Amino acid sequence: NIRINSVDEVIMIKGNKVVLMRAFFNLIENSILHMKKAGEITITVQERDNSVLLVYRDNGVGMDSSEAEKVLQLNYKGESSGSGMGMYLVAQAIKEHNGTIEVRSDIDKGFAVYMTLPVNL
């Protein structure tokens, strides 16, 4: 299941639609590959001042917090069999849009990505 939570019906940001869609595709694909069971993905969207806070969270197996700090690095694979590019590309997409990104996770507590994007570039 994928659930989107927002108090606002519509929040507009300027950006490259293809790049941002690819970033969210990578997040969802990573969750599906690493949850190891049927789970839930929740995306919370909240407008703050001149930015949008996006919190992407899954309820999968998670990872050690020290590993979570590294997943945005180029070619970091950890214990996965992926290419090491997915989360790096997510981070680059957010940074390309003058945003911020932070990953938080703990074993057996899921995986969360906190992103901010400016409303106007």
C-alpha cells in the first residue's frame, strides 16, 4: 500500500517533473526490494513557510542508523544487491532543486527520508 497524507489538497512547486518522478520511483523501488514482506509506504506532504516538507516512510526491515547515513553516497551498496545509484540519484534530484535530504532508519523500524523543496526555485 502507498498512502499520501497532506492537509493541503494541492501544493505547487517548480521543478523538473521527470527528475522528481524518477526520484520517487527510486524510493518506492528501494522499499519494495528491501521490505522483504508486504508493507506500507507513507508519504506525508506539508507546506512550511516557502518550502514543502516531504516525509517518505516505509515500515520495512530498516537498517542500522550508521548505514542510513551512508546510503546517499555514490555507489554505496551496503548489504544490498543494487547498483548503489538509486538513493544517490534521489539525493542529487533533491539537491538539484535546491532542497535538503536526510535519511533516518533503525533495524526493524523501517526507513524514512526527510526532504524539503522550495516552493519557488
